[in-house]
Amino acid sequence: MNKNNHHNSISEQMVIGVTMGDPAGIGPEVVVKALADPEVRRAAKFIVFGMNEQLCYAADRAEIEPFWGRHQHEKISREYPYKMVVADYDEYSVPPWLREPSRIAGEASLKFCSDAIAAAKDGIVDAIVTAPISKASWKMADAPWPGHTEMFAQKCKAPRKAMMFVAGPLKVALATIHLGLFDVRNKFTIGCVFEPIDLLNDALKEFFAIDNPRIGVAALNPHAGENGQFGDEEQRIIAPAILLAQEQGINCVGPIPADTLFARAVRGEFDAVVAMYHDQGMIPVKLLDFEHAVNITIGLPLVRTSPAHGTAFDIAGRNQANPSSMKSAILMAIQMAKLRRAVPVTPNGRSANGTPAEEASDFGQ
């Protein structure tokens, strides 16, 4: 590397925080495999919040020579002289044979995330990529959040957030997230539909350079309710949310039956889709490009991405996990962090894309 090249010097590169996920899942394996790719490592510096023992075990199974430095997690710094360093949590001990949810793994993965968020607040990392956690492990560890998205939103004091997924040409945001299907009706409001439309519109402008995004909004019921025959949520909730968004200048239409909307989006009729519940959006995402799909939390004052798969306990420790989604999540986090860093702030206190400047930099501390 040419040390005189300002843009390529290690000290000037983006620093990406990567959380290892559940120590008993495939997180350690996909982290090691993704960061073993020279193309990925050239793109940024990395601090992995995790357990060096688990990462070394995964590297050994994959016949990868460890390529990282190691430091105690209490002493993390932006100025490590390595392209990758493990902030090691050796106070946790997770048996190498454990391949199921557990309290200890939940406590460890919670700590990785909490410290990564603190590092982002302190300017030590420019973005966070999270390997898969087990929601069951978090529940065993008495976590007050059902998943990453809710944890990040609360710790960043973000009043609004949404899950967004990118899979090839398809971009999807969810109106409701981690709810049982029959619980959706109790949380289904005009606000919960409007919010992802609004946040998705901003994200498409800021991170994907789409000046006037075309957003298709899915119906909840079959045939978009068929004028109230199969439910009236389209008329009572979804249509008013779309009207509210349109009144604010957002180019969105719907409600459109979900069984046709996703095909229309993939063909290019829409830049993105808002789905009403988790599996309505996730099934087409994973069907279209499971191996490279990326999860993005939009509405946060920091960049957070993750692979769109889970812990896969059934193949953990077998060197069978595919790191493609983790690579995609890392590269997308780098791209998003660079774009956010490059957005100039105008004299009226708003970023160039119209986002209030404090939303892009303040964590509400």
C-alpha cells in the first residue's frame, strides 16, 4: 500500500464495527469467511466485537489462517495498526459443542451489540454490521428487546425506525416487524404504515441516489380486501397512510395486492415496496436472492446492516455456512457510511437530502 496516498492509507479508511452474533450460531464462521476476502478487507478497517476463541475455531474449520489482531474489548480504539482487530470478550465462555439458544450466548451477543453502538456514538466506528443473533437466546438473557432493530432504535433514541431489505433489484421495508401474525391487527395503525413509506423514501434518496423514488405499498388482505369483503384495513388504514405520504410529496401508490406487487417491482415499475408484515416482505426477498440479501435499519442516526439470514444452529461449526450475505452487508455498510459522511449540511441545518442534520449525527444523548 502506498502510505502517501491520502485516500488509501489505513488511518483514513472507514472503520466498520462487526458484531459476531450468537457464539453458538454461524456468526463466527460468516464473519471470518467474509473478512478473509481480500476485496472486503481492502474496502475498510474492521473491529469485530466478539470472542477470539470462537473466531479462531471457525477459521481452523475453514482452513483459514487467522489474519487479525486481538485486543481486550475495554480498550478499543480507531487507531489500531491492523486492517482487522478482534475486541475480545474472553470473560464469556461458550462451549464449542453448543449449537442451540442459551442464556450465556444471549448475554454475550447483547454485550457485543451494546458496545458496538457505544463505539459508534464515540466515533470509533463509522457503521455497524451485525451477524445473526438468536432471539430465543436474548429472551433467556432477559433482553428487553425482541431483536436488533428494536435494540438499536432504543439505544440510539431514534423515535422512528423500519427494517429495509435489499435483494438484487428488490428493496422492501416492513410496516410491522417482530409480531405474531395474529398480533399484527392490534398494532396496525395509519402511523405504522406511513412511517416506513416516509423512511424508505428518505433512504432511497440518501443511499441509493434515487431522486424521486416510486414506492408501491402492499395491501394486507387478499385482493386488497376486495372493497371490504375480505377486511377493511386497506380502506381504514393503508389508503389514508398513502394519502398522507402523497400530501408530503412522496411518490407512492397502493394498496396493491401483494401477490402482484413484488413481481411489478422486480420488473422495474417501482423502486421499492412497503410490505405490511414480516413474512409478506421476507418471502419474496429470500426467494429472489437469499444468498446476497441485506437487512438495513433505516431511521437511525447510524448505519446498521446485517445479513438477511439467521443463526442456522443446524449447520453451525460444520464449515457449511455461506458468507455471501455477510459480505454484501459489509460492503453496503461501507457504501452507506461513505455517502452519509459525504452529505454536506446546508445553512438551514439540513443535510443535502433534506434530513435534519441532527438526525444524521446526534444520538440523542
